[in-house]
Amino acid sequence: MRRFQFRLERFLQLRRYKEREWQLKLADITGQCIVLANKIKECTQNISYTLGLRQFDSGVLDIYSLFANELYIARMKQQIVYLKRELVSKEKEREQVKNKYLQASRARKVLEKLREKRAEEYYYDQRREEFKVLDDINGGAAIRKMLKQV
């Protein structure tokens, strides 16, 4: 029995390649979103740590360190606002890339389903042809046997 050859195999390979490209882009943008979320969490922890330092001072009020702490906290809050804006932007971009990836995935799956269907039809037809050949061989053998007996 001959092996099945799908005429659109090259297109299927191209669609797999495009799907893989979008998958890598999605992984990249997801990684960027995770990094931004971690930076926001780190800034929040820095604010908490700085506020905690204020409470454990030895009772001496140092205006300069208090002022520096306030400036640092303000800077961290400003950084958090900036990072949140950037995270929202990256999340929108991530959604767009995700949609493109899903489209590429659907396109590949359609071709793979078509390939499977055509392969199934091909092998079914091949089995039928093989059965016909075997039936002809058996029929010829039976006729020869009958002719020998006469």
C-alpha cells in the first residue's frame, strides 16, 4: 500500500511555522507583563519596608532622614503609577498578540483536520482496492480449481 501524500503539506508546514512565531511573541509579551507586575510588587514592598524603618528608629527624630524617606516613598508611588500604565498597555498588546496566535492556531488546525480526513479517505479506498484484488485472485483460483475438476 502506498503512503498517503497530502498535497497541501507545504501550506500546513507554513501555518505551523506562523503559529510557532505567534506563540513565541505571546510568550515574550507575557514575560514582559510578568516583569512589570513583579516591579510593581517590588516597589510596594519597598514602600512597606521604608515605612517599617520609620517605626523602628531609636526615638530620635532626624528631619533629613524623614524627608529622604518621604521623597523615596513619593518616588516609589510615582514609579508604581508609571508601571501600572505600562502594564495596562502591555496587557492590551498581549491580547492582540493572543488573538493573532489563536487565529494562526485555528488556521493550522483546519488544515490538519483536512489532512486527517483525506488520509482516512485515502486509506479506506486503498483497503477497498486491495480487497478487490484479493477477491479477483481468489475468484480466479476457484475457477481454475473447478476447471481442473471437470
